[in-house]
Amino acid sequence: MPRALEIEDLSRFVMVSDPQVSPEGDSIAYVVTRVDDGKDDYRASIWIVDSEDGEAIGVVEDGRCHHPRWSRRGSLLYLSDKGVKGGGVALWICDEAGASRRLIAVFKGGVEQPLWIDDRRIGFLTRVGECDERVRVIDRIPLWFDAVGFIHHLRRQLHIVDAYTGVVRPLTPGEFNVVCHSPSPDGRRVAYAASIDELDPRKMSLKVLDIESGEHRELLRGFYIESLCWIDGQIAFIGNDLHRGYSSHNTLWIIDPDDGEPRNLTGHLDRGCSRRIYYDMRSPYATYPGVIQDGGYLYFTLSEGGRHNLYRMKPDGQPEAVVEGDLSIDEYSASSGVVAYIKVTATSPGELWVWEAGEHRALTSFNEPLLRELKLSTPQRIEFKASDGAAIEGWMLKPIDYEEGRSYPMIMDIHGGPKSKYGYSFMFEHQLYAAKGYVVLYTNPRGSDGYSEEFADIRGRYGTRDYQDLMEAVDHVLKHYDFIDPKRLGVTGLSYGGYMTNWIVTHTSRFRAAISQNGIADWRSFYWTTDIGFYFAPDQIGGTPWSNEEAYRDKSPITYAPNVETPTMFVHSLHDYRCWIDQSIGLYTALKALGKETRLVLFMEGSHVFRSLAKPSIRKERLKQMLKWFDKHFKN
């Protein structure tokens, strides 16, 4: 008989990520990540399988292995911590069966986006720079970056390494950070995007480098670009021209290096192409998907409501669906007409699938045995019209022990961003709440991704229309589902969701308990203490704390601390440089001084997204502390 999900089950799920199709399309390399409770860490290995039936060809398990990439001749490069002493990442190479492994080089500054330029040379990004760590002399901002640490002395540059000799050559020395790159098919050029303005890193320069001559030629300036690739002599990229700031959709563009005029291929769809969907069982070694090409087609994803589906199109054609439905495509690759993708649903973590000649087939089922043991709650989609007429989408989980005639407490979870979204992807945390007897409500209010740019654009309007959408979502479910106890409502959220939790408890007393996670309480201190505050806050709030003091004060929940009646717990991680710990400490201290019921749970390590990337023991303890707080106020 199926049983309820428990916190310890977090260690039993297998995370599948980063599928890479071989040049001939006959093999697929992908990463398998498991929790290692003994070491309180994650183990990552690379599996190489037949693309037809998923039969194993080889496994690479030397240390933590990840990021496999095929050469045109079938050699496989990968990253590992094997052979590394004192920090850094090692770049290795093996044959098509995962054997004959050979160390190429170790890089203290890490390795990102390793790509074969030809059958001998590999291009990659690494951080370069030196600093006396006993005393930091800082002349730049930001001084730190989330999940990285202090970066004021570092620049991320494009390098090339010879796979046979290990000789490394820098390609882009300079006072800027390279964001992404793509070698041309003939291996003679590299297209790359670089942040050239440290006061607004979103504004980038797209350049083409001639590797032999060393000439850098700028094609475009002022765009945000997150991925790119070559197709038929042109360069395709996912990005935007910042016409709505952070609310702008990242769409698919193409540019001819000879005339330099970008063309927006998907702008007419008014939907984004970035992965913004929440999924808390994503591997720490998962990669960020971008535009790729195969057989004259560009492959990319579209964010449509709660879906995140895979499409393709020719540069002069129209988008056509490759994988669509109530699901999320987390990562993908394509070669020789074979498309490998990680498919996630609302009730199943990611598994490896293949699309070929219009047919889909599953190649892995790592989590099927555990899923057969568990009784999960199937999300019910809801939609309602907000008071201004806009359609708002959301989902609700019933408790797994739901019985007619009983009433249950409800937890509303608010996503971050704000330009992120919930949808058809597995959320361990939500299933855990349902297993513990809670109704779970999660919605996509104004500001969310997956809808129009106008829907996403809440710049200057934080705490207004987004707040109304959330309150009206609660009104909607209370009106239509009588099993929800209106006197036992809880609210939580992380990042922007933490901000909105702070805003909610300072503006209404309808919730009996709240948990604010890694959120914002004071926009003024956010501006000058965080990695992105000095350009994110002006975009979202408007101006600066000294040019628009009234807005920064009025949009800060801490301004309204005396209004709080809801018992509120703050959860924060020490190394969160996106929303620094002063945010939670500040509002917690204010509530304590005002005699309110509050608690601070400070995790002594972990970045902004430690919810899904921290050590397993920390992830579990976070869930324990949150359940303890909600149970105290709803069940005791």
C-alpha cells in the first residue's frame, strides 16, 4: 500500500540531467546525481547509453563527474573533482564508451561551458584574478556574487586548451565578464557575449573572435544575451533588448555577422524562451538550457502558462512543437535528428526521453520504484478572473489523506523572481506539505513568467496588483473548496516570494502563520549590500534610494512592521548574496522589539537558492523547521 512522503525520501530520489547526443545520434551521455548521506553531499556520474533502447555502454564515476560534451569524432570531455587539490575543477577526456580516461588540465578558477572548437581544441570560461584574502582592497562592484563568493577581483574570461598537450591560451583578456560563447562549425571563429558595464551587467556586447588573427569584431551592443549558437553562417541567441527591463521576455533572435541587424524570431508570440519554472529536485550539476541547432533547425523552449515545452524552427520558418503538454522540459540536446530531453511532470522528477522521427520514448526510470511506494497528491489546476479582469492561473494540492467533510489548513507558497513561475514540474516541498495534511496553493500572479510581457511587468508596482492577485486567489479557493479552513491559512515564499510574504504580513492579518525565506524587507539596504541590488532595484522600484526615497521606503515591508499580527518565522542562509541576511535579521529584530511572535532560523552556509542546492542535511533541516512552525500554529 502506498505510503506518505517523508523528509528522508529526499535522499532516495535520483536526479537525471544534462543529456548530450553523440554526433551520429547513436549514443547519449547524461549525468546521474544521487545523495550521499554519509558524506552529506552529492555523487555525480556520467552514463553513456544507446539512444535506441537505453542500454548502458559505459559509466564514468571518477569523483564527481559532470558536464559531458562530445567531439565530432566521438571523444567525450567532462568535468570532475578527481585530481584536484586545494580547489578548482579538472577537465578530463575519455572515449565513446567512457574508457581510456585522460586528465587534460586543472583550473583553479573553475570551468564553465566547455565546448569543442574542433577535434583537438576546447573553449571554456574560467575566472581569473588574484587577491590577498587576509585584507580585501576593493575598487569595483559587486564585491560578491551569489553561489560564487567574492568576485571583485575576478573576471570570467574565454580560454582555449589543447586536448593533447594541455596548453592553455586566453582569448579574451580584459575588464569584462564573458557570459556565453559558441564556436563556429569550422572552428575558426568564436561568438561570445560579454558584460561590459559593471554598473549594469545586463547590457552586453556580442562579438565574433577570429581565433587565428585574434581580431574581435562587435556585432551588437546593449542586449541581454544568455545563450547563442551558429546556424548557416548566422548567430542565433536567446535574449532581449531590455525594452521592459527585467520584465522583458528572453526571445529567440538571429543576426548575420556581415550586416549586424538582429531579427526577433519569436517576439510575436509574446512568450519567453528562458527556463523560469520552479523544480526543487533539479541536480546541482544541471545546466541552463539555451538555443541549439541541428539539421537546419533551431531548438528552444517556450514558457506558456504552467508549461515549459520544447520547440524548433528554421530561421525563416515558424515554430513547431517537438515536445508539448502539461510538463516541463528541463534540459535537451540534439544531433543527427535525435533529440534527448529531460522530462519533468507535476508528479514525477526528471527522466531521460528521446524524440526521433516524431516518436517519443523513455530511456530511464530511475525514480519509478520509489514513486510506486509513495502516495502523492495530483495538482488540480485552477483559474479565476482577477478583479481587473485578467486571468490568473494556479494549482492546488489536496492532502493525501483527504476525506469528504473534513477541513484542512492551507499553505500558500509564492514563487521568486518575480519573473519566475510555478507549473507542471515536481515540487518535493509541496508534496511534503500535502503528505503532512496540508492543502497547498501556488499561483502565478502578476509579475510571473509564462504569460504576456504586460502581465509580467510590475515595475514600480510591487505590493499592489501582485498582492491583490494573491489575496484574490485565496478568496477564490475559499469560495469554491469548503474543505479549506479559513481560520488556518499559512503563507510562505522565497526571494521575491519572501518579499511578498513580508508584504502580506505587514498588510493583512488573515494568515495564522507565515514563513519568509531569503526575502527582501528593505529595498534601501538591498540596493547597497547585494550582488544585483544596485541595478535590479532601480529597474524594479525606480531610481535610487536617494533620488526616489519615498518609493524605496513605501515599497519596503519593514516600514510597516508595527502592523504585523501574524506569527512570522524568517529562514535565511548566511551566504546569500542575492538577498543578504540583513533583510531577515532586520525585520526579525523589528518584530522582536515590537513584541511580536517571531523566530529567525539562520543556516550557517548556503546560497540564495539553498532550498534546492544546499547540502542534503541542510535541505532536510530547513523542511523540518518549516513544518515545525506550521504544525505549531495549525495542529497544536
